[in-house]
Amino acid sequence: MSRGLAGVAFTDHCDVDAGRDACFGVINGLKSEVASLREAFDGILEISVGCELGEPHHDVPLSREILADGDIDFVIGSLHRRRGDLDYHDIDYDRADIDAMMRGYYEELLELAESGCYDVLGHINYQERYMSESARCRLDLSSYGGEVLEILKVVASAGKGIEVNSSGLGRGLGHPLPDADVLEAFRRVGGEVLTIGSDAHIAARVGGELDGAVKFLKGAGFGRFAFFKGRKPSFHDV
Ligand SMILES: [Zn+2]
């Protein structure tokens, strides 16, 4: 492929709060699209059926049912909104109580991590992507080291992974989501599984900033990344 990718996982959004029918509608649609792509790219590109399972801890039975679908290769567990709250995409950060918001985020992210309904945790510190410059100045991520470490320990001890989401690099943050300190902490608590995601949403961004993400991954002491097929990671050296 012209962007040098050996494989790609399509991870369409599937929010459990939207209900069972909506979730399986997304998944079944993706399965049939991937089936025709696999025919077209046979021997050229490895293609996985994935899903970005939104807020799986809000409905664990439904999440488990989705995870039991034998055709799904890869599941990113993500947190875009707390129960009854707005998507972090839609928050007015200049008026928000940033500290209360971050504490609430980590509380639910821990709940998500403990649910076990994912292969990797997606874009930790997702909010950073949408914060205004001035709100970002009021954000001191170093004060949440303990909360983050607790989450990373749960993920690592379950043999699961985290996503290095390169969108932060493409959007001027200067680092992926999460940043280098979280990646290093994950390695220190025994985490081994890292996937790289461009969070592209449009074709032009597929594979965007992957070299940058690899640099961060290496800088944090990792020598490989994972690609999932059949919910199992295979590792590729960097
Ligand atoms: Zn997401």
C-alpha cells in the first residue's frame, strides 16, 4: 500500500448507550464492507474488523455479547462521555471545572478498565484534543499520576493494552494520546501491548503521523507494537 501499511483495522464507533440494535447494525455493516475489501486487497493488506466500543462499562452484558461475536478481530474500549454527561468533544472548556472533569474522567476510565470489555484502552486523555489553548494551560496532568497508574496496572495485569493515538500529533498537541509519560508508566507496570491508531475518520488521514507515534513508542522503551486478528495480538518490531 502506498502509505507503507501492512495492515489496517477499521474500528467503527459502537456506543453501548445507543442500544443493542444500533451496535449490531454498525458491526454487521462493517463486517460486510470488510468482507469485500478483503477480497479486493487479498495478499496486499491485512484487514481487521474492529470496533471502538464506547463506554462499555455502561452496559456490561451488551458489551460482553458484542465481544463474543466471533468475527470481531479487535476492540478499542473508549470513554467519550461520563454517564449522563456531554461528550468531551462538546464541553465548553473555558467555563468547565477542569480538575473536577479530569477526576470524573479517571474514575470512569478505571471502571471501564476493570470491566475487561476491550482489547486496548483508546486515546487516554481524549479531552486534550478538544481543549482550547487557555484551558490546556489550566490542565496539570502530572497531578493525576496516581489515578492513571491505578488504571494502567489494571490494564497491564489483565494482559490488555493501550492505544497510541496519533491524532494528537496531527492536531498540534505535539504528542500522541496519551503522552510519553503514560506510555513509560505502562511499560514500568508490565504493560506489553500497544497498538497504533490514527483515529482517521476520513481516508486521507489513514496512517497519519504513524512515524511520529512510533518515535514516542520507542522513546518510552517499547520495541514493538501489536496488531490484532481474532482478538489476539501479533507483535511487530519497530
Ligand atoms: Zn474515540
